[in-house]
Amino acid sequence: MGGGICISLPGSLKLAAPPPGVAIPAPARRVVPVCSPSESALSTEKISSSLSARPHDGGDAPAVPATAASEGSVGIVVPQRHTFSEPLELACGRTLRDYTLVYETYGELNAERSNAVLICHALSGHHHAAGRHSPDDKRPGWWDNYIGPGKPIDTDRFFVVSLNNLGGCHGSTGPADTNPETGKPWGPDFPMLRVRDWVHSQARLADLLGIDQWAAVIGGSLGGMQAMRWALEYPDRLRHCVVIASAMKLSAQNIAFNETARQAITSDPDFCGGRYLEQGRLPRRGLAVARMIGHITYLSDDGLGRKFGRELRSGSFRLGEEEEVEFQVQSYLRYQGDSFSGSFDPNTYILMTRALDYFDLAREYGDDPVAAFSHARCRFLLVSFTSDWRFAPERSREIADALMHANLPVSYAEIESAMGHDAFLLPNERYRRVFAAYMNGVAAECSDGGDR
Amino acid sequence: MRVDFDVIQEWIEPRSRVLDLGCGDGALLEMLGRNKQVSGYGLEIDPARIERCLERGVNVVEQNLDQGLGNFADGSFDTVVMTQALQTLRQPHLVVREMLRVGRECIITFPNFGQWKARWHLAASGRMPVSDLLPYEWYDTPNIHFCTFRDFDLLCRENDWTILHRQVVSETLPGRAFKDFLPNLFGETAIYHLTR
């Protein structure tokens, strides 16, 4: 669900972490970056090979200066935007008169236009999947671990397209934009979107870029749902569908977590029924709590335990002392919540979680996944992670079983990881090898001329 | 090319649907796809072998055979194949039963523990056989359920499984010369073709 997607937030990242062991006086400890999930991955999972040399900065280690020419990076990238003036009919029955999509591309489209790959983002993702916007960026794009020269999605071989989905808050048309009919922000009036609406808008983007058929459509979590919907809605427009840590529909428990997150946002007094922008307010606290809830569920008990245990950030349990105790994990979660709530639109968060809840791949096929997939014509790769309990391996196995029953080509790997759902974003040697082995075959087909 | 693969290939119908249990590096499925246009999947749990399958473009699904084939419907494959994995299973007889439920037919190959080398090793040294074919010590071997041809024949009889074909192969010279006379003594690998 894109739990670990780190949106770089220059403002809040300016606070430097104190040296280890230094107690922080109470007033100053409100926003203390302990570490990001990516960093916790580095310290809890042994990562061999070149991926450990990735250009992330570390909260516990001195920041590594970001260089544009760092190994395996697509370097400096510039987002592009296009406004589509052909109205888009939505699943909810309403129509968007026109809309803007922001996207990035990496690599070169070949002469046959057969090497294009679409990246579909997850709940809190966006178009900036790889590289950096400027040499000073502290962090690269959210999937820089897997997109770049020599990486599984090899930009020396593929033309990679990554967009911010409709309804997003990173440049594509969404609830924070102005409704042309009222001149005010859309807010809660922005149409509810479903996964298929994103897929249709992505198809328009493919048309714009002159891509008749994707070599692969790839996504993790909510992105994997988009990739599967592509396989059913546009069976002739993709050769491979890569679905990572995803599911054919959410479980009741999953919907329950999303509802709790939405309630945290809507019950914030600054939410103003979703019209907070008109009122000049922002339900930051509600969004931060929503993010904290989400974040806990994107990690595993084991992963959090290994990183934080019961370590204290301040205070002590000594007898006779009344000082308030703060655990490291508290400070970490608050940092995650605060930084997220300063960079993400609350209405977009509600919209994205609803799209997740509503998605049900086989609903219109008599609730029969085999019948649904019988419309697909591409090959599939499925990947899941052992400690992911929001998109558990069982969910991926259900997809694999349905595909095998439908007699479609499918491969499935279950990756050992302690990092929970976030694992799909983080360095992991086996994951990298599985992904690279499969994508290598996809790339080889492209140079053979494209069509199967 | 493994010698048992040639025999298996002859028993597989062109354009049929095949499930390969413990498919290893995917060599058999790749060969059957190329020569017999079969469609199918391999089940495997070893990460390195799964990667080899992905590199070859063979469909591979990570699944532990010891947890059964409950995710496959009755008769959903023409043939279910299992080469050199029977002896690694916790309950081999249940897996064969499952193979015959999921497939119309099944093909099973396994190393013959009754082969003269194994018998000689045990008789002469008094220790569990270690050979180039079965290079493990007793404590670290993945092969936990050895049987001989005769043992497997008995299992088929007890379960009323029909043996369509039975063949033994051997790659060594004495094995090749005598395997047809005394298969349980000279055959290295048994290949059974079964149906319900």
C-alpha cells in the first residue's frame, strides 16, 4: 500500500538527529527523525551486493551527499505534464471534463516502441519513482532501488513511464485543485475514483506517448491492482503484468484499517467536511494519525521489534523518578505522521483508501477470478513477502491459483523478509534477483521485435 | 540432458497440460515446451532453481509439495510429473495420491535404493551409502524416504494404481548391460507412468 514511500519534505528533514545516547529535552523532541523505514531495513536485514551502496541518506549515519552520477541512478529527472481535454467518463457515472497528469520517463523508447514499461504507484505514491529532481535532493524517487541502469527495471533497456494518478496531490488533477465550475477547490466534491478510472487515464497517457502495447505494466500493492485491471481492460495492450504484494480484493480487516485512518482525518476539527482549503485550514493531526495507523500495519511486529525494541528516547523507569518516558518507536511514528501530513492532501488520502477498498477484480465476472482472468492474454509475475500481513502471501497465491486455472502463464515467488508490506520498496537480494531474472526475459523479447 | 527426461518426453502427449512437481531448474518443462508444445507450470521451493526457471522463461510457482496440492482442482492437468523428488517428501504416498487426483496420469522418477552399489556400500562398510548420485551423509540428506523398485511396485498394488509403463535407466556401463534382467539390482533410476 505504499507505506514506505518517503516523500521528501525539505522542511521537516532539516531537523538533524541528535548523536546517539544524547537525551533530548522534552520541548525539543516533538519532531525527531529517528529513521525512515528504508534505513531500518538496512540495519535489520542483511543486504549483500551493490544495493547496499544505494544513495539514500541515513538517519543514524552521516548523510551521504547525493551525486547525480551515482551508480545505477537515472540521474536528474524532470517531471512532465499534459492536460487531456477529452472528457473522461468515470466508473461512478460522473465525467471529468479535462484533467492533467504529471509523469516522468526514464530511458529511451526504441524504434519499434516495444520497450515501454508502465509503473503504477501505491496509496501514497506519485510520479517520482527514480532519480532525483536536483543534485541536492536528499532522497531519490520511491522505487529507485529497482529502477535504473542495471537494476531490475533496467533503464538501459526499457522506456519507463511513471505517473501521478488522477486524484493525487503531486501535480495530477485532484481534490486540492480548483473545480472549474465553482472556482473553488474540489475538496470533497472531487469524483470518487476507482482503479479502472486510473487504468483508463493511463491508457490515454500511453496514446499520448505513442505506446500501443506496454512490454510490462508493473505495480506493488494498490499499483498491482492497477496492473491486474490493465490485463483485463486492455488485454492487447500489455505483454507482461508484474503484481507485487497485492491482492484481488481487500479483506475486512484491511478495510477496517482504512476506515480507522479515514475516521482519524474526518474527525479532526480542521477537516471542515473536507472543505479545509476554502477555510484556510488543514487537518494535519488527523492525517498524521491516519498515517501512523497505516505505517504500523505496513511493518511487521518482528521488523519494528528488531529496529526499536523497547528502547527509550528519553526518561527512565528508575524508582522515585516521575519523568515521562518516551519509547523510540513513539518518536519514529510521530515523525512519520508529521512529515507525511505536511506533504499529502487529506482528501486524496481518503480517495485513495476508498479506491483500495472498492477494488474487487472479479466482481463483474460473477465473483469468479478464473472467469475474470480468462480475458487476460499477458504473462504474469507475482511476488509476495513472508511478513506482509496486509497483503499476505495467501492473497498472491490466490491470484496464482486463478491464473493457473485460467491456463495463463504465471510465475510466483514468496520472498523471505521481516519488513512487512514495506518490503516491496526496500532492498532485498532475493527480491532483486527474482525481479531481474523475469525482467531480463521481458527485455530480451523487446529486442526480438516486441510481439509475442 | 538427463536420461530420464527422454523417456518422459515419449510418454507426454503433444499440446497437453503438464504440472511438474519439484521442477528444479525448469529444464524438463523447457524441453517439453519446445518439443511437444505443452503448456504447464513447475512447482519449486529452492530460490536458486526458481531463478533459473525465470531466466529460462519457464512458469514456476513457489509451493511446498509437503503442504499438498489442495489448490489444484481434480483432473486439471493431463499429466503431473515428479522427477527425483519422491524421496525428499515427508509423505510420498499421499503426494502420489494427490498427483493422480490432479492429473489424469502421472509420471514419477526416483533413485533406486536397491541398486547394487547401495547394497554393496551398506553390506561392506556397514554405513549408509554415499555415492556420486546420492552424495549426502545420512544426517544432512534431503532424501528422507528411500525405496527400491520392488517397494514402489508394492505401493502401487496396495493403492490400486495402474502402472501404464515402467522403465529403469542407468548411466553406468554395468547398469546399462544388466538393468533389463535384474532391474532392482542394476537400475539406477526408476520411471513409472501411472494412472488411476
